[in-house]
Amino acid sequence: QLQLVESGGGLVQTGGSLRLSCAASGRTFSTMGWFRQAPGQGRDFVATRSKYGYTTYYADSVKCRFTISRDNAKNTVYLQMNSLKHEDTAVYSCAADTLGRNGKHSYEYDYWGQGTQVTVSS
């Protein structure tokens, strides 16, 4: 059964760090990415990475602070978040694309995790 399971969210102070993990089961994916949704807002692109890292994109708001990585042996994608800001507070969801589109739009992803809450206190 295809499944994406996130972990690593929580409460952190401004300037702190968190690492999110997303373990995929059932198959491997060409592209895996992260999106986030703040209260009352739509789902926003955060970062995406191709299977072997040749293509990586970040949202401007997280560049130089967040790093997406993958461990293909574990079929897991990570999001290292540093220098966290209050505006990073959101539910973070990982997403997987079977076609390798490396997209920045949610419709370009076929499978989604359930989401994990990240709260940054100011």
C-alpha cells in the first residue's frame, strides 16, 4: 500500500531548528517535495528534490534556511529547517510525484502524507 508518513514536527522558538522526515512505502518516487499550509491560507510550495538530487527547488521564503534531502535507501525525504520564523508556522505535508515533474504546484504530485504541525513561537 502506498503511504507517506511524516514525523518531526513540533513547537520551537524563533531562530530554532527542526528536521521533518517523510517515509514512503509501497514504491519509490522520482520527485518528493514539501508543502505547507498556514491557518486560513492555501497550500504553499516549500521545496522539492529529484531522486538523485540533480534538481532541487526552494520557495524564496525558505531559501538559505531550509534544506531538502533524500535517503533513497530508506525511501525517505527530509526537510531541515533552520532559523525558523513565526511565519513558518504551518502544517507541513510531504508529497510524491510518480512522473518526475519536479513541480512547484500541488497538482503535480500524486500522493500526500497526512501532515505534521510546526509551530514557531515568537
